Amino acid sequence: MEKNSCYTYFNIRGDFELNEITKLLDIKPYKSSFNKGDLRRNGQRFEFSS
């Protein structure tokens, strides 16, 4: 039998704590998630959480 795979993309953007959303929804964030105020690669800070 062939294996199938799929995924769902789910995005929330705004001013929130990522850990609170993770606990509330019981899902794990993808590696590109960040909190408002985290540093970007260019040294600037994110103005929103995602």
C-alpha cells in the first residue's frame, strides 16, 4: 500500500503570546513562528506575532 501525506497551513497574526495559543489549540508551531518584539535576522524587531 502506498503512503500518502498531507498537511494543513494555519496562520494567526497579531499581538499575542505564541505559547498561549499553542496550549489553547494543542498544536505545535512551525519553525518560522515568532513573537512580537523578537529580533529579525536584520536586527529589527517583529511588530506582530505569527
